[in-house]
Amino acid sequence: MSSRSLPRRVVGRLKRMLRPPAPPAPLPDETDASEHGAYDAAHADEATSPLGAEAEAPAEPAVPLPPPVLHDIDAPPTMKDPARQEEFASIGYTIVDLITPEAAAELLALAKEIHPHRGGHMWESDFYSPDLDVKRKVAETLQAVVQPAIDEHLVDHEMLIQNFVVNWPGPRGGLELHQHSSITDETKYRGAVIWLALHETSLENGTLNVVPQSHRVLGQHKAERTPEWFEGLHEHICDNHLETVVLQPGQGLVFDNAVLHNSYSNITDEPRMTAVIVVAPRDAALRYYDYVDDGTVKIYELEPEFFLQQVAATHGEWAPPEGLEPVGEERIEVRRLTAEETLALLPHGTAGKDAEALGTRQPHFG
């Protein structure tokens, strides 16, 4: 009988029997702990389970994940105008003439009053201010000026978070590519962001850039501190999928809360100031999704006042949900796409390379 016809475990035992004996090694109880490795290496063939059984077979290789797909948005409409709603649902954003240029100029004056000079960052927002009076003043002013326009263009939405954002002139300004955390149960309602121009925006002064259709990649809630599906792909996405948004004073970019976006440095002489407002349907409960590192997400419900009273420790994050009781949990799939997958999935865009040619793109922002 040839060795090929023998069971594999019998062949293994025959080979071990014919192998020259290993040189003697001291017993473990005659050595210190640092020498035990020599004994184990010399007697590797003797390693069995406590019952003397053969070692377990190696685990089966992981089954490859299916190719990623763009998920359809199944939620009540955000925009009243059907054409704009189609844009919003399909590519993730639409542009609206929201307020008059005169009203925008008045908001710009307040933004300059709140932010008279640069603080500790090239990109700043009063969302992170510890001054509750400042945050209330901004919130109340934007509520009075912008909520009537929201009622005109959006379907029964209310303002949840209001702030001014400043991109100061100079290198290393802007905001890295990122995605907002979910603020609603997105299986029922979509949250949105209104990026309201207070003066003309351009790639030169660090306007907003977006990744079309990126809100349809996950198909699940985005929790705070969740590993990013685009981790390690910032430069690739900015090279291949980023689009620039150019607005006139009073125009608003209304984008789905899950759309990837960034901004680059401002190479003009004036700060770029914008009002940024987070909105959601009035019927939707405001939620906080917090990621636990085993794939579990804790779900909290909260009031808009939370964002006035709590201050995040770092830019780019919400404050932790201290004092809130979770109302539920869910499991999410942590998946990172490859460059090839994004090329097959997302539309082509040129904003990243345009910014690089212009000199506003910074290496740390893709």
C-alpha cells in the first residue's frame, strides 16, 4: 500500500517514528521560565490535548463578503420639491435658495462678532464653545432667520443643532473627510444638514466638498466612534470621488446627514464663514448611537438641549452620553471598503485633484 492511500494521521505518525530523535533538553522543572521555550521546541511532537487526542484542525477560512452595494433610501421625503427630493435621495444633496443675500449679510455680521479672530484652530465652530450664552444666542438667531425658510422648502423639519463655522485663512485649515453620526432612526427618518453660505464660497476659500452617493454605502446606522468604512482610503476618495460645492450668499446645500464631506485650506485673505444647521423631521426622536468595540451599538434618546449644554472634548466628536439611559441596542457590521470597491460603487469626482493643483489641499486631509 502506498503512503498516498494511508490516512493522513497515520502517515504523520510514521514520519515522526522515522525522524532522528531530537537532542535531549532539560525538563521544565529543571529550568527557569526563560528556558521553557527550548524544551517545548525540542518536544513539539508531544504536544497533545489533555486526553491525548490529535490537535484540532485549523479553522475554516473566512467566507468573502459580497460586493458592497448602494442602498436605496426608504424614508419619508425631506424636500417638498419633487426634483430636489430626487436629488437628495439619489446623490445625497441638493442646493436651495434659502434666504436673501441681505439676511445672509446680517448673519455674517453676527458670525464675525462671535468669531472676531482665530482661536486655537484653523477650522472653528461655536458648537464646541464652552460658553452657553454664545451658543444660545447663535441658536436663537438662526432659529428666527432660517426656520421659516426650512418650513418653505423642507417637509415638516425642525432645527436641532445650529452653529457658525469658520475656515480661517492660512495653511492646514479645513476639515478632514468625515461622516456624521446618525441622529435619527434612519430606517424611518433621514437627518439632514443645511450648509448655509453667508458669502460666496469657492475652492479657494475652503468651501465644502462632498462625495455623491456616499450616504447609501453603509445601509446601517453610523454610531459615534464606529470604525470608518473608508479607513485608509481618505486620499483615494479625495482623488477620485470628491465634488466641490460653490454657493452664493443665502444659498444652502441641504445634504443627507450620512454624506461624506470635507473642506480644504482657505488661501484667500478673508475667513470663510458659514452657518451650519442640523435638522430632522418633527416626528423623529433625536438619537445618539454609541459604538461598543465588539460591534454593539447602544442607543440613547435625547433632547436638542443636550448639544447646548454638553461640550465635546475634541473637534470632530460629540460629547459622551453621560447621564443618559440607553433605550436599546443593535448590532452593526464593521466593514472597510477597498479602493477597487469604491471605484466600482461611487461616481467620479475631481475636487481633490483640483485642490491639489490650486494649492489648498493638505496632506493630512487627503
